[in-house]
Amino acid sequence: MSTNLGAADEMETRELVHFVTQQTRFALVTNILQHPEQLPSMYELEELNPSVSEATVYKHIQKLIDAGIVKEFTLDDDERRQGYPWKFYGLTEEGREFLDEHNLLAAEETLQRIYETISDKPEKMVKYENAPRADDP
């Protein structure tokens, strides 16, 4: 009986790896990892994925949230500033552990260095990068 359970766990793990590494979802996970605070806003995620519609970015972030890989972090009402984002997306502790276990975090530092070299970011994106963030994920 425990053999079947092990096989089921292995199948679920394989399915979750496949789920996370789907092109759009993996791009979003990569965007989170490369962000200076690892907490991009929806706008930043949309800007980093210009070939994907806003609705698609939102849909895939929601799927990652439902799977427990990503969490939405929000600023408290008294911390929100007009003209700045107040919702951010970061990895859950379990999501980070899962990615690490499957060697999907190996390029984290390289991703951050690449992100730092992006020189043609829209002014709004630079503003949003510097916005106050919710507590550390």
C-alpha cells in the first residue's frame, strides 16, 4: 500500500514540476526571482512579459497561487500610497523549497544580475520597483 502512495506522490511531484515549468508560468516564477525585492507587482510582471496578454499573466499567477508556489502580498491600508502598487507576488516558503529541490533556483543570482542590466524600463516600472513592499515573503 505504501508503494502506491509513493508512486502517487512521485506522479504528483512530476506533474507539479511540469505545471511550474510551463512556459508562461516559469517565466513568471523567473520574474519573481529576478526582481530586486522578489516581490513584483502585477504591472511589473506584465511589463516583463510583453508577448503575453495581461489576462494571461493574471490567470497564470492565479494558477501558481492555487498551487501554493506563489503568494499575494498586500500592503496594509495605512502603508498604501496613492499612485503606487499595493499588491505584490512572491514565492511561498513551500514554493521556494519545491523549486530548490528540483534545481529550479540554480540561476537565481544570474537572473538578478540580468534584471539589473535592463536599461529601457518604462518610468512607471522604475517607480513601481522602488515602491514600498509588503513584509518579506
